[in-house]
Amino acid sequence: MAVNITAYKEIVNELTAKNVTLVAVSKFKSAEDIMQLYELGQRDFGENFVQELLLKQEALPKDIRWHFIGHLQSNKVKYIAPFIHLIHGVDSKKLLAEINKQAAKLDKQIHCLLQVYIAEEETKFGFDLHELGELHELHELSNIKIQGLMGMASFSNDELKIKKEFSNLKNAFDRANQLSTFNHQLSTLSMGMSGDYKIAVECGSTMVRIGSLLFGSRNQPVQ
């Protein structure tokens, strides 16, 4: 399936009117597909795998804002640290410390989102809602900037369940902004994907991650 330009334009208009940022999820999609959206003005793209991201970052325009949205291993941070715009799925203190370490080597600040566990599925990663208030050491990690929170709802057709999970994350986001743990105002709440982004926006999301509605299904990695 080619890039769905009509859907892209409709989604952009919808999100722009609500001041929500679109991250186009481009994993397993070719540089040519990404360039179609780039030429329409899209600059925020999300990737799940470090090796694939490195190849695309090298080949594509340098003003693309790359978002890492997958599960990031600590030993891979050093490869994306020089250029990454935002790391979405920071799910442990160990990973936070490694990002801070690699950013310090580059004398820069790396922007991150803390992944919060909101779904009932046991396979999800992230901090639980109670742990957010216990991250007292974050102010000491001067080479990272916690920009906000990220979460994924359960894969479910139950819209009430999804809405409840997103609402819980929005409440956590609001509470986190009142904690001294975070030394600055959180600005980004990343929640919502192709199947549930409308509910997420209704619940207060400021950033959504949409792939299949724009690029079609992903059956195999890019060669």
C-alpha cells in the first residue's frame, strides 16, 4: 500500500486544530515512503529499532525530527544520542541514567518521555503510576530533560476501557506537574495510535503516534 496522502492531510488538519503533534510511525517503511510525507511538510517520524533508525537518519534529510518509540536497550543509547529528537519509551531508572551518561559525553541534553504502565496487559513496559512520585533523583540528571509522559492503552475494542486508561494517564500527567521531582513543567503527553488516537486526543493527548493509517500495514522489515 502506498502512502495514504488523503488520510494524512485529514489527520493533520484534525490534529492541528487541536494543537496535537503527529509522529508518523515509519518502522519497516522505505525512505521513499517517508519522503512522500516529508515533501508534504511532515517532520516528526517515529522508529522502533535502532539499526533501522540509523540507516534512515543517514540517508534522509537532516531536519527530520526522529522519535525513538520502541523499547530501548541501554547498550543502544550511544548510537542514537547524537541526533535523537525525543525518546518516548523511557521505562526504567537504569535507562534514564544511561541516557544521561551518553548525553553528558556529547555535552548536550536529551529530551525524554517517561513511559507509564497504564494497560492491564502484563507485557507492557514502564513505571507504574505510584513510582512517578518516587523519582527524586531526576533533578540530578542534568543532561536529560523529562519533557512529559507516554503510555499505551490495552489492545481492546472496549472504548470505555481505553478511555479510562488514557484518563488515568492524563491525571498522572497533571499530578506530576505538581511534584517537585520534576524541575520543569511537563509539556508533552504522548498517547494514542492509529486505532485509538481519537479517544486519546479527547482525553488530553498532545502527541499521537500514527503509522498504519498513513503507511498501511507493516508485514516485513525494510531490506
